[in-house]
Amino acid sequence: MRNSQESETDSQQQNMQEPQEAPSEENPYYARTYRKASEPRTENRSTEETADNTAREPAGEKKNSYSSYQFATPVPPEKKAKKKKNTSGAARKLGFAAACAAVFGLVAGVVFQGVNYVGDQLTPEENTQIAQAQLTNSSTASSDSSSQGSVAQVAANVMPSVVAITSISVQEIPNYYGYFFNYGGGTQEQETESSGSGIIVGQNDTELLIATNNHVVEGATSLSVCFTNQDGTAASSQSDVENTSSDSGSSTDLEGGTAVTAQVKGTDVDNDLAVVSVNLSDIPEDVLNEIAIANLGSSDDLVVGEQVVAIGNALGYGQSVTSGYVSALNKQVSSDDVDGTFIQTDAAINPGNSGGALLNMNGEVVGINSSKIASSSVEGMGFAIPISRAEPILDELMNRETRQKVEDESQAAYLGITCINVTSNTEEMYNMPVGVFVSSVEEGGPAAEAGIQQGDIIQKFDGTTVQTYDNLTNQLSYYQAGEQVEIVISRAEGGQYQEQTVTVTLGARSDAQSSAQDSQNGQ
């Protein structure tokens, strides 16, 4: 025990007598330079200040040589100043690169322009493709115009897909002037104009195809279509369409918009549907760039209370937008035009909206606006044909041959019959099919030669449903004498009406008129 204590004492004395040497160079993390223990103190100073400005003890007093060293706050080393980069060289390189790019762009532009010119001369013109209308995100659907999926957004996306249709027809009206001035009674013909709407649903190589209602185009002697921009204004061409020659199908109408001549491609009277076609060559190029083909949705996915938007040519004043909700689905409605199930909505549907679009908040067509119940005691009851029911019918109508009305009277066709309409009341009373009742058949005429008899009911003419005499005469106006058509008739046999199909070779109306004149003259 004593030995160990003596050894510790000796070791401490040895350490006191021979302290380790402190570093002589300046340490950046301490306040002063250390001296070696063997170096003598400087005696001409009575006190020394430490790095933290505190006075040391006088040099004459002996203390441990390390007791006077005090630590100070570390001072980080000074950062070396960065050398400025020489930017003049970089600027010269950048300028050289820009000059090269400009030269390359100029050369490339000349080359590409030449290639395009040569390509245009050697490549035949391609068919114009109409853009598809944009869909709208319905996740934020509301009436707020600031949100995506709003009524405003739906209208902006779909407006270019909805058109205004103007129909010119000739109607017979009573001649009241004759009654008042003793000229006798009778009727007189009067040209009338009516307005409707349509939806661009497709195109083929030569035509733009538009869906509408049958009652919009029925009996029309001429049709014109006016296109619409995103803001709802009539789309007009920058070319001088107002000076268009008579052999072109475009003109100006509807507040300066471009109106294009249209033709009826096919109709379905039972479902109040029709397809109208416009020649792509008649539509100015800048208008083609503005219009779009509508997206057809599914009316089967609708639910009562879902928000919808109606777009159409209300009252013939141009396209307008109304909004509402699905009031009912599969609503049974009977009207003058058609009987069937409809989508009921409280979105305003007025005269002129017929054939327009009923849209969901994705901007998809879910119905074709068809009718409205108007009464002083009824408010907010509009109806639309469900698109899921209409789409297959429209597909069939779009694939039909487009016919032009026969203008040459010498080539106009006729059947050689007189007929009356079978109304819904007559149908119920006598259990007769709806159609055109043949009251008499001209002997030796086209109908008689095909086997049509008095009492037969004509229901279809060349695949198109016929419900009235006007339907039949309108269809007949698109056929020339000498053409063969299939006519579906119903004939009473054993108290029941049975359908039959006969093939008729159409006669010339001019020949029939000559025969009638000869018979009156005794020839």
C-alpha cells in the first residue's frame, strides 16, 4: 500500500518538474501562442491579458505553468475569396451558338417549305377530319362557372357540335280571300319557314352527318344548317361567302354565320329521328376547324336528380343554353309527332330546341330534345329521346344513300293511288295498323301493276316508315321515274291484317298528267 502511494507521489513530482511541451505555432482555435516550459518569462510586464481580456497574475508569483492558459470562443478560419469567372469567353460561345441556330433555322425553313410544296403537288388531297368535342371533368360539376365541369364549361366544349337548322316548306292553306270577294273557296300554297336544331354525330368521306328530329325536316323543300362557335355565336367564314355563286352550297344566315345547304339522308317517323347530311366541300375550311363531333354517352346511366344541360336554337334566335335536372326516366308520352318513352327534364326546351342536345356534366349527349308540354298550368316539363335508344337508329340512317330531291318535273315519280291517313283514333276503333290507307288504285298504274289493292295500308316505303300521306309524298319526291322500290303493305285477310312486301316500278308523273288530260279530251 505504501509502495503504491510513493510511486504515485514520485510520478506527480516528475510531471510537475517535466511538463510536456506546448505547441509553439499559432492555433486558430485558441487566443494566444503557447511558449515552451523551458523558455523564461518576460519580466518587463507585470500582467498579461488573455484572449478574453482578463488580467493574469503578476509574473513573480509561481503557479502551475498550465494554470494561466484559458480557452476562448473558437474563431472560424477566413474563407478565401472566390475568383471571378471570365464571362467574356462564355458570351462569345453563346453568341456563336445563337448565330448557328439562326442559320440552321433559316436553312431548315427553306428546305421544309420546298418539301411541303413538292408534297402538295404530288400527294392527293386527304379527307378532312372533324375534331371530337372535348369531354368535361364531372367530379366538380356545379352551376359555378369558375369550376371545371360547370355548365359554362360543358357549353363551351359542346357548342361547336350543335347546329341550327332552317327548313323551308310549302303548305296549303284555305283561300279566305276568295270567300270574302266571292271568288269561291279552295286552297292556296304558302311557303313557310321553321327552325330547329341538330347535333353533329359523324362524318364519312364526303359528308358531315347531323342528327335531328323527323318533324324538323319533314316536308321540307329546302334545308340549311348554320354552325356555332364555342361562345355560342354563329360560325362565319372569313371568305366572301355572301358573294357565293349559286353552284356552291354555302351562304350567310343567322346573324352573319355560315349557312350551308343540307339534304335529308334518312328518317325514322316512329321514333321522330332523322339524319341530315352536308357536303364537306360546301363548308369553308375555317368553319371546319371550329366545329366538332359530339360525344355520345349512355342514357341508361342517368339517375333522377342528375344535372343536365340543354343546347339548341330556341325560337330560331341562335344557340342558347339552359340547365336543369333529370325529373323522370322512361316517361311515357304521347304527342302529335311520336309516342314513346322519354327523359323528362326541367331544363327549358322551347320551339326551335327540337333536335338539340341534352347533355350530362361530362359533356356527353344523353338525349335528343324532342318536345315540351306547354300550358298556362304546366311549367318546366321538357322531354328528350334517350340516346341509348336513338343511337342504333341513327347508325342505320347514317349508312343510307343520300338522295337529292328531284327538281325535273319530267322525271318526278308517282304511284298511281289516292289515299287517306289512318289516325290513332281509327287504329283503336277498327284495330287497323297506322299508315296510309289506299282508297283507290289507278288502273294500269305503277301501284296496280305491283299488286297494290284498294283497302291496303302502306306502312313502309323503301325501308322508311310511313305514317301519313305527307310522309309518303315527301319520300316519293326523292325518287325518279323508272326506279324500283320495295313497299310494305298490310292487307286484311280473314279479319286480320297481314304484312306483305311488293316491288313497285315508279312511273313518271308527267305521263300520268298527260293520260288524265287525254281522258278528259276523249282520247
